Amino acid sequence: DIERRWWKEAVVYQIYPRSFNDSDGDGIGDIPGIVEKVEYLDDLGVDVVWLCPVYDSPNADNGYDIRDYRAIMDEFGTMADWETLLDELHARDIKLIMDLVVNHTSDEHEWFVRSRVEEEGYEDFYWWREGRDADEVSWSAKEGPEGEAPPNAWKSFFGGPAWAYDDGREEWYLHLFDVKQPDLNWENPRVRDEVFDMMEWWFDKGIDGFRMDVINLVSKPDGLPNDPEDPFGGAMSQSTNGPRIHEFLSEMSERVLDDEYLTVGEMLGPEMPMAHARRYLDPDEDGLSMLFHFEHMLLDRGDAIWERGEWALSDLKAVFNRWDEGLEEVGWNSLYLNNHDQPRMVSRFGNDGEYRRESAKLLGTLLHTLRGTPYIYQGEELGMTNYPFDSLDEFRDVDTLNPLRNAIADGDVESFDAVKEVVRANSRDNARTPVQWSSDPNAGFTDGEPWIPVNPNYEEVNIESERRDDDSVWHYYRDLISLRSEYDVVVYGEYDPLFPDDDTVWVYTRTLTGEESDEQLLVALNFSDDEVAVGLSEVVTSDHATLLIGNYGDGGDGDAGADAEGELAAGDLHLRPWEARVYHHE
Ligand code: TEU
């Protein structure tokens, strides 16, 4: 009774083109640079590439501010280059999904240019509102006419008010993100027509699906109410999973989507009600293949980029356990621990010093043996780490710079140095330093000056040396990826967590009962710098379980639980620091 789908059996590899590989020496990664590395992706064994935005853009937010949905950004190449990329990927049976950014456009998009001057038919393409009387509110905008405050109290996710004043139209427009990213008004059916036509246009070019940027924000409630409980004044709480969201997405599904596409919706919010999640994924409703929630990404975060939250391993497990259970009947999980918006996972959830390799492999083991589709972010396969940011001018990201500069100007933060440790751990730029290909200058990423600094550890951590070394993170990732096609249980097995309250080890089984065979995996992961013993006598009933994969490359210490051949027996399983073991029996 398992519903087999190709995208459940796939591993997705995410490319952030600006930082992937530069072919022409301008310091910016580009599409021909990706084409040069298609063979590399094939060697690694991934099934799908998710390409972050490559559309024409003034780059206020590195391509997430789109000026023309049907053109390629000059810095990245031409449409012919893109077509070559698609052909080269397809020739190796690798699918391509594109980023769909339709909550907002660039303010330089022709729709906004027209809307700004109220050209007929475009007046309501965006959220235009009159300001409020500044006397009515406790704070006023720095911009805009004297005595006028923005239409409501919503704050942009990138700092400052979520509204900007337009002198020509003499009204304010909504921008949940940067001032150069005005929100499209999905209430207007013409906006939806335009979006769906554009999606169709890309499907006709042969793509295999979309990753949908902040797609659960596109329905805003009537009256745009404030919410004092929300750190963004209501911008977050009121825009997420809004009143017409399922209507809009099921309309999209009906008009342009197809069962065979991989669609994954990025869904903001501190906690997604499972009832919404199921509707997003139910084939009879919105019909997306998967979604990205943020619940595990928010555990160690505060409200601002210079604040942090306390988390324990049991909290992280609780998030994954809730989602596995929540989507058990309807839906399918995406599995990720980092992407272009998040710090490097080995620095965040592992130990990027002494146990960098072991913990990178352990986290990979987790992502590839939970139930769901793993998403690898470029560089993860070699255990790339956070960047040791030391001054503000090493950052490039609006989401780091804007809020921090505002807070310093307003006196909420004393100086960069006062918050350096936290900001350097949290910044999105950690993910955006160039992929480390080799020990050549600039890590082989470019012959020019890279747009963002290269991590100084590139001489030690790079793809060339990883590929030369059989014990590397890279080779281990390749093995993890191939397990998926060899063992059905890895893809479809039921997930059962053990010791959910333990803050040191994550242990679970995956079980597949079928007509031909019963298969089970036992996964044991030690999230600490110390040795631990896991009591397995209650769990392990078979004495014929063999080690399928482990990050120490041997059968274990042999004294108890597992012998030198990697056979597992009831008793205590001793795990070394950051050790990961996956046993299999049938
Ligand atoms: O991200 C949504 C988003 O809100 C995150 O960037 C968030 O700001 C970050 O995780 C906070 O730590 C998507 C894209 O992935 C991102 O790159 C874009 O900047 C954003 O939407 C706007 O399009």
C-alpha cells in the first residue's frame, strides 16, 4: 500500500549559482560553470538539481528579486546556456527544478513599473495603501511625507517597516522582504493568470518542477491586521497560511501542475499546523509533492539575527518525529539541515573542529535514513563549515546587514563587535561562500576576485582532496546516496524513534513489511564528543543484522553489541564520538 513516486526515491542537490562555479573570471558563479560540473553531479549520484534563481534581476537579494521571469541574468549567461544545462542534466537522467519566486517581484519588474504609474490594468497588481495619520501611532516612518505613518505596523523580515512610500503614486506599497521586493497581490485574478502562464512557459521548456519561494505567504487577510504578539507586527503571523492560500494553490495545481512534477513549497512560520500541511500536500487538494518548514531551523534562533535560542537534541528529534507522524497518512517529508539561507549544518548541529568529518557524516546519515527526500546543499557533501566573519564588510546579505545596521543606528545594538559571535554563527552568508573545488587560489572557484570571500579552510576542505581520500565525507555521501536505490526500506520504511527524550543519541528503526521480504534498519547516532553506550537488549531481537554503513569505516569496537564483522547482537552498543551506524537485517 505504499505509494511509489520517483521523487520519494530521489536525492536533490541544491545549487546557489552565484557561489557554485565561475567560468569567466568575473568572480560570480554562472551557468556555464554549472555545465562544467554536471559530470561531477553525476559522479556524486544525485537525481535532481534545484537551481536557485537565475532570472534577470538587479540582485537586491541575489536573484530573489526578479525583473523578468523569462530571461536569464546577464552575469549568469544566456538562455542558450540554460538550455545546454538542461540538456546535459537530462542526458544523465538528472532532473531540473527551478525556483519560483512569486510572492514578490523586483520593483524593476515591468508590472511594478506600470503599477507605480497606475497604468490601466496594473493598478492592483501589488498592495498599495494610503498611509495613516502619524498621530494615531506611536512610531512614524523615517521616509514618507511629514505626519504620515505607514498603513499598518507590519515589519519587513529584512528590517524596518514593511511599507515604502512612492512619491509618484503618493501611496505606500507592501514589501515583506526588501524594499526592492514589492509583494504581488494574489487577490487580483490577473496576477494569478500571469504567474500560471509563466509557470507553463517554463514547463514547456522541459523543466521537472519548482521549488516555490515563501509560497505560503501569498494570501493576505482582509484589512491587513496588526498583531502585537508577532515580532514582525503581524507581517509573519497574518501572512502565513492566509485565508485563500489553499484556494490559490489548488487553482495552481489544477491549471498548471502535473503528477509527474516535483514541487516543493517553502513555508514560513514558527509552527505549521499539521492540518494545513496535509492540505498543501494532499493530491486531492493543493497537491504539492513536499514542503520546507522552518521548525528545526528556528530552535537555536532568537527574534533577531544577533540573538540565540537554547536547544537540546531532544527538541530537534521532536520536530522530526512530529513531522514524520503528521504526514504519515497524507504527504511526504523533505529533509534538510541547511540551504542558502542557513548556516552550515556541521557548524550548527555538529562539531566543525575536531570531529568535522565524523559529524558531517553523521548528519548526512540522519538526512539519508529518515523517511523523506534528502536535499543536499552545495558543499555539504564535503563538510563545508561556517566562515569566520570578523568585520561587517565581509558580509553581503541584506538579511544580515539591514537589520544589524538599523539596530546599531537605533542604539539597540552597541556595535558589530558586541554581537559578532552570534551574528557570525547565524548569517545566511555562511552558506554563500564559494564552493571549495581545490587547493588552487580562490579554491578553484574563480580566476578573478570572488564576490564574497572564500573560506580560509579551503586548502584542507576541498573537493579535489575529498575525492582522493576514500575515507572522506564526499565518498561517504556517495555511498549514502546509492543506498537509496539499493534498499527500499531506506525510502519507504516506517520510522520508529527510540529514546525520544535522550539528549545525546538519536536512535530509530525503519521497517518495511512486504510480500517478498521484511526489512529493517537500525540507525544509531551519537551527537556528542564523548563515547556513549546505548542499551539495545530490548530492541534488537535478530542476531543477523549487519552493518550497512558507518562513519568510522569499521565494524565497531568489538567488545559488546557489535563484533568486528559488524554483526549486531543484543546488548550495549558502544558509540564513539559522533559515531553513526546503520544496521540492516531481513
Ligand atoms: O527565504 C525566506 C526567508 O524568510 C528566509 O530567507 C529567512 O529570511 C531566513 O531564513 C532567516 O534566517 C526565501 C529565500 O530562500 C531567500 O533567499 C529570500 O531572500 C527570501 O525568500 C525572499 O525571496
